[in-house]
Amino acid sequence: MVNINARAQKDESMKDELAGSTAVVVLLKRDKIYCGNVGDSRAVASVRGEVEQLSFDHKPSNEAESKRIMAAGGWVEFNRVNGIFQD
């Protein structure tokens, strides 16, 4: 298995990059919608012609998200998540 975090940390060409990732996954099962997201990606659905928000942004500028990041041992700097690297 390749550890992308570890490779990125050792790559000199990436040391000054402000990089991140976002993702959304939606599962439809037995008349239910399950949605998960990472980062500031968003998912919406049209329900009988009305917009329904399925996900909420995971932005460090949101107070609850900032608290979650710090509780996990990370920190927020320049509105970016830092300090959470697992090998």
C-alpha cells in the first residue's frame, strides 16, 4: 500500500504546496439517501423539484470544524488544516 501523505512530505517539490482533497459519496438504498463528504465539497438533491442539501462543508473557518480539528491534534493556520499526518 502506498502512503501518499508520507510520500508528499518527503517530496521537495511539494514542500511549499497548499494542497488538499475533497470528496463526496452518495449511496441510494431502499428509498434512503446516505451521503458523506470530506473538505469543502457539496452534495445536493432535487426532491420533487426542490433543492435539498445533503452535505455540509468541512471548512476550518466553521467554528465546529475548527474545534474538531484541534481535538484531533491538528491546527488551523491561514484557514488551512495543518498538523494531521499519519504514517
